[in-house]
Amino acid sequence: MNHAIWKYAASLLTGAAVSLLMTRFWGPRAPRWGFLDRPGGRKRHREPTPTAGGIAVFLGFHAACAVVFLPPWPPFAGQLPMGWWLRMIPLTAGAVAIGAWDDRYSMRPWVKFVAQFLLAVGAYLLNLRIQNVLGADLPEALDFAATAVWYVALMNAFNLIDGLDGLAAGIALIASAGVALTLVFRQAPGDVLLLLGFAGACAGFLRYNFYPARVFLGDTGSHFIGFTFAALALSTNSKGPALAALGAPLLAAGVPLFDTLLAVWRRSVRRWKDGAETAAVGRADADHLHHRLLRRCEGRQSRVALLLYGGTAALCGLGLLISVFNDRALGLLALAFLLGAYTIVRRLAWIELEDTGEALLQGMTRPVRRNRALLFYVAADIAILSGALWLTAALLGDGGLPIAGGSKKLWFMFAPTDIALPFIALLLFRSYTRVWYLARISEYASTGVAVAVGLAAAFAAQAIGWGEQASARRLLLRYLFLFGAAAPGITGIRAAHRIVEDYLARFHIGRRAGSSRGPRALICGAGYRTTLFLRTAHLPREGGARLRVIGIVAEDEAVKGHYVHGYRVLGSVRDLPVILREHAIESVHIVEDLAPENEALARDAVRAHGARLARWRFTEETLETGSRAVSETRPGTDGAASTTPANRAAD
């Protein structure tokens, strides 16, 4: 028992002590060899700072490994023998060399990627690979691909997250401690020794790396940390319970991996949308998780680091629960996925969602030849009807029909009517001649009616064909299910542009990174004009800022507390003084015509609060006089350059 305690203490303390001393030794000497990170660009530090401190973490980890393997300790159970350490020495040295070269000479992204891939190939050849997933052995080609992706992803993940003082090293410390705890519950105490040594090396370096940092980790350290954590996760989890073995290391590295996924998504969409070199996937930006949190935390780096430490600790705790309750692991993962998806959509991924939405809008509004749009909708409708037919056959089976041969034969028997007749109905309802991104609600409704008419005709044809062989009630149930599966898809694909546009206007107003946050706006009016106003509310306005619509006030007391156009009606015009104060409103926009007494109340309330009052309405301007006079109707907007009375701010 005493030997066991000393082993764990020796591994942890040796890693921490060597890393601490080597960081202190390296800091003053790094600039002599050119390892100096100068401020500028996206970098937040103000003074030149020594970099490549990952060398100290590298030495601390291997010193801890030496303490584990070289002394004559009593035998201990684990999957990491001395041979594993001897294979790791050249591989981790390679990771340090790649990072050090990048710190000193700045590699091109594709050169760095090739070097990372070759290092992953070396790990695979030395048998540091995935081998199996969920208890099933992988084919050799798939094992090679998955192993390469795992190593390259982890190296880049820790490289990308290393944007604030102490962030990458602290996350690696917590992640390795989390995986070590899962190994304790899986009866692999020997492997915990190396994870403790790795955690100690990160902790020793963190003493000089936490804000304000005196030495930076650099690509030298991020590559070493990413590669080492990837190798430890694979080597220590290969024989554990299937779901725990897969989930624990993924969750432990969840923060840097998630940041990497967001970066690839964001840059790919911008590359597609802008088609510019500045939007290349490998080009750095200032929209990583730590950058976003830094903007919200008013530049307090230590607070951002602690928040992300907490996120990593929470994910490690979930991994620990999966290891303890492996029989309930699937339910835990499902719950975590739902909570994570909600957090991602509402709090973290709004930049990527907005970029994707704008790219979709750009693609859907780009002028195309009529025959191309026609072919797209025809192909989409046939695919949706076919999919709905397959789904109906798979879920309802023969529905009491005297058919032998399964769902495949059922599909072929119903396809001629269930696909052809709705398609003909869509043609008759002129669904393929409309410009859908400029369509009205009634046009979307007519598409749903067309699908219903087509399927009703198909039901009639099939009922006549089957005669007394089939139950009319079961046949009707089948077509109701088919309509429920097909109509939303056919209508939804046409309404996609409006859905994306409304989403951008509703949830992402004023959130664009790099632009000033727009004023907190309140809308006066809940009529149809408000719909037009909101459709353009997400567009940049004065100085590049966008409106942040907080809510609506209306003259009709009956709609108070309800949602109109996706926004909550906060009250009536008479409630304006309280609403302006409670919601810190900066601008009020009169969109609908108000009664004179209500407009006077609005003016007085806005003037007393010190906010800005503007009017938005349509104006008509005569362009010529005489028999050939031309009138033009256009919307008046706040902040417009026009000098017509309707466009001037009311106050």
C-alpha cells in the first residue's frame, strides 16, 4: 500500500517539478534562439513573450515516465508497459519538433498538416492506434483512417484552443485528470500513473503560463499535448467497456474538439460564401470560443480561462458517470446531447449559424435560369414523395392489404399513383413557375393543398383498384400518414429561404463579430407593416450596427403578453415608460400608424427616457408631372439619407 501511494505521488510531483524548473530555465533563454512571440494582429499580449514552453512540458512528462518505469517498483496492473514509453519518446519528440519549427519559422498550413499526418502514420505503425470501436474490430483501412484523424484532430484542437494564457495547458490538466479518474473505476490503476505524470507536467508549466503569462506554450506545446493526450486516450481505453472507452476521452477533450469543429464549419461556410483567400479554411480568425467569451467578459482573460476549465471539468464528470453507470451510459449521453445541442444553438454557435443562413440566402436568391430551378424542385419533390412512400411502407407494412413480398413490392405497387398524381397536381397548381423566395403565405398553402389533392386522387384510384380486397379505412389511414410525411417536406423546401431569413432576423440581430452591437430597439405596432420591417431588420444599419429588437408594443391591449411576428408584445403604448426603463431601450421605431393621442404619449415617454424615436413607413414620390407622370412608392427607414418628411426622425 505504501509503495502504491509513493508511486502516484512520485509520478505527479516529478512531472510538476521538472516542468516547473525547465520552464523557469527556458523562459530567459528562449529569445536567444528566436523563440519570442511579438504582439500584433490577433495577439492580445502587449510585450514580447518567450514561447515554445512546451519543451518544458515534454521533459516533465518523460521524467515522470522514467520515475514510473525505471525504479524497481513492485509489479502493477496496466496496459502501458515500458515498451509503450520507448515508442512514445521519438513520436512526442517529433510533435515537439513540428511545433518548434512552426514557432520559429512559421510553417504554411498545408506543410504543417502533412507533418501532422506523417506523425499520425508513425503512431499507427508503432501500434498506437484505435483498433476497435464499441467492441468491434475495425478493418485495417478504416482503422488507419480513424487513427490518423484522431491524432491530427487532437493536435489541431489544442493548437486552436491555445489562444489565451493558460488555456490549453489548463484544459489538458483537467482532461488528463478526468480520464485518470475513469481508469480508477475501471480497475486500471497502473495506467493512472502516466496520466498523473502528464497532468503534473501541465500543472508545473501552468505556474508560469496562467494570466499574465511569462512563457507561452506555443505550437511546440500544443502539438505535444494534443498528440500525447490522443495516445494516452487510445492506449488506456482499448479494453474498457465499449461506451465508456469511447466516450470518456472524447468528452474530456470536448472543449478543444468542439472549438475545432466550429472553426472548420465557420471557415468552410465563409469560403463558400465569399470565395476569397481571406476566408480560407486554414486561415486564422478571431471567432474561437475563447474570443467570443472574451468579448462577453470584457477582456478578462482569467475569467474566460476559468469558464472553459469549468466546461472541461463538467464534461469529465459526465465521462466519469458513464464509467460508473456503464449500463445507463446511453441515456446519459442522450441527455448530454440534448443539453449540449440547446447550448450550442442558443449560446455558442450563433456566428456559424448566421454565416450558414446568409450563405443559404445568398445561394437561394442568386439569379438562376428557370429550367435549373424547375429541375431542382421536380427532383426534390420526387425524392420527398419517394421517401415518404418508403417510410409509410416500412412503418405501416401492408396495412391489411393482401400483398406478399414485403415493403419493396408494396412500394412498386403504389408508386405510380402516389408519386405521379401529386406531381401532376403540383403542376396544375403552378408550383413550378413561382419564385419561392418572393412567395406569399398563400402560395405555400396552395402547395400543401396540391399535395392533398394529388394524394386524394391517388386514394380514390387505389380504392377503386382494390375494390373489396382492402379496407377503405386502412387505406385512408395510409394516405393520411403519407400526406403527413410528404407535405411538410415539399412545402418546407420551398419555404426554406423564408425560414432562414426569419431566423436571422429573430435570433441574430446585432451579433455579428467584428461589427458594433446595434441599439436595443422596440417596435411600435403589430400589423402587417411590422412584418416588412422585421424582414429587413437584420441588415446592417448605421455604422455597420444591426438592430437588436427586444419586443413590440401595440395599441391593442388584447395582444399584450402574446407573441407577434416572433416577438413578445411587452405592453401597450401607455406602458412605454416602464418598458423603456426595464429593458434599457435605446431606440423606438413607429412602424404602424398610431392614434394621435398614443403618438403623443410615445413622444413624451421616449423624450423622458432619452432614447431615439424614428418612424418607418411607405412614401410616394412623384418623379414627373403632366400626362406621363410616374409615382414611386418606397419604404422610409430610420437613418436613411432622404430628406422627405416621412423619413425624418420624429424626435
